[in-house]
Amino acid sequence: MADVPSTGHVGEAGAQRFALQGDSVGVRSAAFVAFAREEVGAGRKVVALYPAWQDSDAQRAINFARGALRTDHIAGIGVNLSPLALSLIADQLSYLAPYLPPGMVAALSDELPKHLLAGAWLRTVSNLSTLPTSLKQHMGSYAPTVSFLAYCAPNTQVGRLRPAEVARRLPFRPVQPVQLLCSTPDPGITKLFDENLPRAIQPVATRTLPAQPLGPAYWGTDKYVEFVALSAHPQALAYAAGAVRAAACSWCGEPVSAQQCPFCRCHSTGKPIRAHQTGSAPPRGGRPPAPSPQNPPSPQRPQRAQNPPDPPLDPRAQPRQAPRPAAPGHPQPGGAPTPPGPPAPGSPTAQATPPRRSGHRPPPSTDRTEDPEFQNRSPQPEPPRTYSR
């Protein structure tokens, strides 16, 4: 999401570009919103890369697309790289996108720069603001014979160009064979660069590309030669993809390597808290909440009394047990309802039961064993009685 032309390094599998040019924010964001609507409607997710040092228009376009489409399937990734390195990273991610989940593609935006050597030869660093520089380096920019080597990947570093120390002070060497990409707005100033850096890197091939439109804005000068050294090994991208250690997002399930998911903004560890959850949930330890006027205690049902277990008997002397009667008030297989039986002695229900009147005959006990001739008979209910005063 910037005016960064493609390097053509991966052929036709390059990333989609959005220059974000126009008189208003809506005009600059219209092309990206239309692209995101089409991709999200097709069930795909969008990973949008933009330069972190020029992010205002890109972030507005991403936020507008997420809000207009009401989706979190659009991730904005800010990359603090030079225009040439950013263009190469975007094309490599587009090449890997059909083979990896979207979360891994977003995670590789931080991993792929670790396998590159990107920077520029600079005549001066007086206006360089995207990389850390010292006052001594700013003062040295006014000397006519001083030049600098600035690196933005795999780490940021700015130092003076000393021909005898270029090979020794390289911050990183890609895996052989190495391919070198370079571009400059002024081809007449590349002599000092050509005599030192390619000799230290020893590439098998060198490609000269047109200058990036955002190169002067990043490097702060027109007197520069931008370069990217990368490994041309067939397994270089596979090795970079295997070096990512990702964890599933606890909300959307995407594999992410950062602490915050680039899609749903949720943390990759821990259970997310949803907006509709309130304080009525039990706190840690499983204890219920304290009763309050808004949260009154619920009435508890009395537990049914249980009969104490019988002592074990000798199986040789144990008689045949009668079939267990059905629950009180439910019909048995014969069709007759079963009257409620007395509670077990010593139970809380038995202690709270009032004594029966002398005129009532208690139902037969179910704890005693019956003779074989009465085992298949079901107890009959009592005839209904009427009471009058």
C-alpha cells in the first residue's frame, strides 16, 4: 500500500499495488476498499503491507475498509524497510500466500527481512530520519570525501564507508548463491559502490532496477544507491517459513507469531473476554457470586432422602429380591399407579413427616422380601376415602 513498483523477482506472482494517490482520503482509499470487498466476499483474507515510516494514508484506508465491510479479515502490517526491500518482501509473500494460511503470511513479514541484506550507499546522512544516526555522522556529511553505508535489514546500522573494512563489517551474509538487486536515481555516482559492496558480497548475479519513487523520501537524498542481497537457493523461502514459531490465536484461530493477532487484535495466549460478559460469572476458584439486590440467591430444592445401604449377606442364604416398585405417582407396567412409600428411617424427611392417624393403614413395606407367590404381583392402591366434618 504505497507507490512501490514491483521488482519482478518472482515473475507474475507479484503482490497487488495501491499507490494511494488522490486529492482526498476517499479517493486514495477507493481502489483498496474495492479490492478488499472482492477478496473478503470470495472468502479470502487480506494482508496489507505498508511502509511504517509513511503510514497515515495506509492506516486510514485499512480502517475504512474494515469498518465499511464490517469484518476483521483485513490485516495491516507496517514494515520499516526501504522501498526496494519492501517491494521484494511483498512479492515474496504474494508468492507464498497460496501455500500458507493468512496468519503465517502476516508472520513472515517479520521473518523474511531477517534473511536479507538491504540498505544503501549514501553520499550524506544529513537528512536521514528513518534510521538512527549520530551527530558525528551528520557533521561528517559535510566532508567532500566521506560516504556512508546504511543498512535497514536484518538490523538498522549506519557507518562510514571504509573500503578495507566493508567485507569485515557486513552485518549479515545470505546463504550462497547470492543475488544482488540495486537501483539508483543517478547512474553516474555508482563507481564507489560498484568497487566495494559487490566485491564483499560476491553475488552470482546482479540486477539493476529502476529507481523507486519513494527512495529519496526514505534516504533523505538523491545521491544514493539502494541494494538488496538475497539468497537464490531453491529452499531459501521454505527455510524462512519453517523458522516461524506461531501460536493459534485464542479468538479467530489464525496462527500468529506476535503477541497480538493482526486480524482480530486479540492476544495469542489466554482466553479473550467478550463484550457481553458481565460480573455475574463465577470468580476464580469456582465460587458463586455473593447475593445482591441485582443477583438474589436462587432457592434450592430439598434433596431426596436415600435409603442406607444394606449390610452384605451371604449369597447362599440371600433370598430372591422382589422387583423394585416404580416411582411414586407413576404407573407400573400393569397400569396401576404406585402409592408413595414411607421415607427411610433416620432420614431428614422421615423426621419431618407428621405421624399418621390411627384410622389409616400404612402401605406395605418394600424393604422386606416377599414369598415367591407374591413376587409377580403389584401392590394395589387403596380405595379413595371421603372426609366430612
